[in-house]
Amino acid sequence: MKKVAVVILNWNGRELMERFLPSVVANSPAEYAEVIVADNGSTDDSIQMLQDKFPSVRVLRLAENYGFAEGYNRAIEQIDAEYTVLLNSDVEVTPGWLEAPLKALDADPAIACVQPKILAYHNKGYFEYAGAAGGYIDRYGYPFCRGRVLHHVEEDKGQYDTPTDVLWATGACLFIRTAVFKAEGGLDGRFFAHQEEVEMCWRLRCRGYRLMCIPQSVVYHVGGATLTTENPRKTFLNFRNSLLMVYKNLPEKDLKHVMRARFWLDYIAALKFLLTGHPRNARAVYRARKEFYRLLPVYKPVRQENLRRTIINPVPELMQQSLILSFYLKGLKRFSQLRGK
């Protein structure tokens, strides 16, 4: 059994894997790391390409496209390594990328998840949107990162090179204890994609685990390789899953206030979509809220179980202010302005 399994979820991604797998294979020492592609029912020739060009890579074939969340759940069911890395197919890794995160996990069994520093593949001096140097959430469920606040991405000048505790680690490159992933329910498969790793990490933090960014490990992420920014499906999933995440994990004393605020904030976002010429995205926000309320009966016992198992309240990495107000009214666009470090 290898110490770490690097698992890449693929769906019709031959081109991305041909481009980025070489760095993963070359920089993941075979004596302790196994590179695995979990194929989500691809209909292209991804698997044949892997067999021809990457014979050392193990392929797990899933019956259909289960999405990011359930795809990883089903793949990790078949993993027995001590640690698993969830790695996007559009990530270039660097020499030694596994060493510092594994060292941190080995040093403290309370650490469940670790992420490296994520820089932009196409602009390598800047952080990448999806994860940057570790994630946080404001009181209304809006995620942000060291190095990225809403759409504002910072240049990497070494300002976030200190290892630190975070609230969530990005699914673009997420190191996790395999046993913890399985024991704590993994990713929420109903999310399909978007914010599923944020929800899982928030849940783990509430249950007493630590999550860290170890910026001594660096990877480069393309980002947005499967869905464009102006995509109604992406908008629907982001808004619906954000509401579900908040409902699942927020303490009872805060829930009603936050949900009232989210009503207005979501419809302001929909109005902005409408006024800027994106009516399909505006409708996606409405559909997301409708779907959220349809799912509430299903999630009520899930929320009760999460609250029952919560041992850290309040979560210190959960910002008590509004990210939206801080960004747009106060002009606070850098992480250091929000958190002071």
C-alpha cells in the first residue's frame, strides 16, 4: 500500500490530462505515491490514451458522470492509502509538491486537510481564484481566500508564505486523511459540483479537525477549464450549494438572520445579472433558491446531525462581518485588510 494516492477525476478530459499528467507522474515518487485517474463515464478516448501514454497510472472506471462530489466519493471508496490528494486535471505540480503537506499531516493527527499554495497557470506571479493560499467564509456563506477576495486576485509577493490554519482547502488540490474522508461522510454528492469541498471542510472544522495551507508546496491551476464564468448551470450550482452549505453548518442562533440577509443578497445578485445582460444567470439564481427550499426536508436531519456533532462553536476562521459590505462599501479588497494577516 502506498502512503498517498493522487486521484484525478476525469470526464472527457483527454487534452487536459495529456498536458498536465506528465508533471504529476514525474513529481510524485513511485516509492510512496500512486497516481490514479477516476474516470467519470467518459465518452471520449481518455482511457485509451492513458493506457497508451501513461501505463503507470491506475484507472478507476465509474459507470457514469457522477459529478465532482459523488465521483470522488465513489473513487475514494476504493482507496486504501493513508492520504488521498484530490487533484484537478488542469493542475501543474512542481518538484517536491507532496513533501511539505505530507510532513504537516504526519506531524499532527488533528490536521485532516492540507492544501498547497495555488498560483495561476496562465499568470504565475498571481494567486489562482479557486483556493489561492487557503480559504475562509464570511457569516453569510461567501467564501474568500488568502490572496483572493471575491473577484480581486492578488499578486504573490510572499505575503502569505506562512503555514496557517484555514476554514477550507480547495478541491483543486486537497490533501486529506483517507480514513477521515470516509468516516465523516466525504463530499455531499447531492451538490454535484461547486462548493462541495468548502462544505466538507466547514463540517470537519466544526467537528474539531484542523485544516491548513502549507504554502511551501506550490502548484499551478488553470481554473475554469470545465465551465465558463458566465454559465447558468454554474450559477445555479453555486447559489444552491451555498444555501445548502449554510443551512447544514450554521449554528441555530445565526440561521434565521443569515437566511433573511441571503434572500436580499441573492436577489440583488440576480438583478445585477439581469441589468448586465445575463438573464439566464438571473433565472438560475431564482431556480437555485427554489431548489434549495425543495430540498430542505431532505437536509433537516443532516443539519441536526451536524449540529449534534459540532464541538467548535464559534469557528475562529469564520469571519463575522459581511464580505460583500467590506468589499463594496469599505473598499477592503485584500485578505490582509479583512483578517489582518
